[in-house]
Amino acid sequence: MTSSINSNDQSADYSAKPGPLTHSDPDCAALDLIIPADYAGLRLDLALAKLLPQWSRSRIQTWIAGSRVTLDEQATTPKHKVWGNERVRILPHEITHETAFKPENIDLDVIYEDDTLIVIDKPAGLVTHPGNGNWHGTMLNALLHHAPQLEHVPRAGIVHRLDKNTTGLLVVAKTLEAQTSLVRQLQQRTVKRDYLALVVGQVQQAGHVDAPIGRHPTQRTKMAVTATGKPARTHYQVIETFEACTLLQCSLETGRTHQIRVHMNTIGHALVGDPVYGGNLIKKTGSAVGQLLANFPRQALHAQRLTLTHPCTGQICHWEASVPLDIVALLQALRQITEI
């Protein structure tokens, strides 16, 4: 099964007013904006200066240089050209950085570490990076405690993220040089990331979804397939089938926010337990399988394998994370029902 999907929805999710935050309020934590489509071709600093006239362009440039501005969750530069519909987050006040980016003694499951890299097996429930509603207790806070030198690396060396309730492998750069290398590898799509995903319904054969992903036009907490989104491709293979669900291996060719969750939902196979994209809406019927799936408390998604080129040695490195116990238990229960 191969799915190539394009949306005719041309509506743009942006506003010159960046949400409910009051820009002049010195206590506001962050500003989230969407670049208007008619700003296409402008430098980022100029686009933000137009959106935020109460702040000077030089101040905005200082924020960008100080890693207090991200564009689609990535570090950026004042000269970066925007093309419309990019998501921008700004931490305008130093107090936000001081309170959010502090070391915290939080256990990390480190499966590999050297002078250049840290590879972490992230548990469910741990937020990767501070953000709205999650300014403390994140993996970034834990990293700053585990390796204090990360204070001098933007975003404490984090180059990609996993959703709060997705488990599995994340790589962190311990130096600026390593971070640059990893970001380039991600941009060039040479980092290989394989996930285990339990999806609703029976998938008959392997395939891929090639469908652009962007912010949902009306529901800002969701992503969606949209014509104005960024290119996104997910490959999937069938590992095991059950009565009402299928275990897949999903491989990312790109790394968009919620990519696997959106793409699987788009082809009619939402992730089991996904509260955002409908995978938790299985009816609790008399079916034993239905009961199991409906009661699973999070999206059944695990970043199982990670392959990349070591920034210093040039060697190809591969890591694999054990399947978390909650998914193991769910699969065992499904197999027992299938055997009856």
C-alpha cells in the first residue's frame, strides 16, 4: 500500500497577533507565532520586526543570536528566509531562560555516552524540552544536571525530539561541532530512525505515506496533512497482525512534528492509545481485544532503532532500545487472545 496525499485546504494558520500573550507583559513566558504567507521571501528578523513592532529589530536579532528564537523547533539565524506558515517560538525575557533552563536531578537512561554524544532511552511521560505548561522536569533539565557543560550548547545539545508519551532513542550532542554535524545529517536525511507502532485496524502490506505536514488550520495543538505543510515521508512494514490492530515498523525519511501519528491516522490506521489523533476512540465492546486497546493509556509508539554517522570518528553507529514493558505486556495479551 502506497499513499501519496495532498490537501486542497489552502487556509493559513497564522496571525499577526501571536495568540493570547500580551507582548508588553514582562512576565509572559513565550510567544508562539505563525509566519504569514505574504511574508514569503523576507529575512526572519525583518518578518519578526513587522509582527512585533513594539520591539526593535536589533533586539530581535539579539534574541535569535542567543538561541531564544526557534523556527519550526530548530535553531535559526537572522538572515534565514521565511516562506510562510513556519512556526516561531520566542523566549523574549531572560527570566524565562533562567527559570526553565536549570539543571534538575532527574534520572536518565543513558545507553551510550562519549565526549561527543549521549544516546538516551526516553521513558513515557518525560517532556523533551521546556515549553508551554512544561517549564520544569524535562529531559533538557535532566541533561544539564547530567552533563553541566551542555549549558554552553544551544538547547543543551538536543537536535530532535520525541513526544511526551513516545518512548525510545534520542541523540544529544555534547559539543557545538557535534550538534552542527547531527543537524546536517538530519537535514540530509542520513539519520535512520525506526519506530515500533501499534495501529488500529489490519494493515495488509508494506507501503509509505508521502504527504506534507503542517499546523492544523483550526486546532493549534494538532498537526495535519496540508498542502502548505512541509514535505514528509514515512515508510512502514507489517511485523505482526492481530484481530483489530497491526504492529508496524515505521521508518522516518523526514522528521516532522507528530509525523508517524499524523500519517498513520491519514491512511485510516491511527496509533492505539493516541488521544490527539483518534487512536483512543476504540469502543469498549464485549471484544477482549477492544477492551485491551481502549484501555492503553498512551500512543503505542516506540523509537526502537537509531543509526547515524559519528561526528568525530565518521563511523556508522547503531543503537537499539528494548521495547517498553507496557507495550510488551499489551502485545503478549494480544497474542494470547489470538491463540485462543
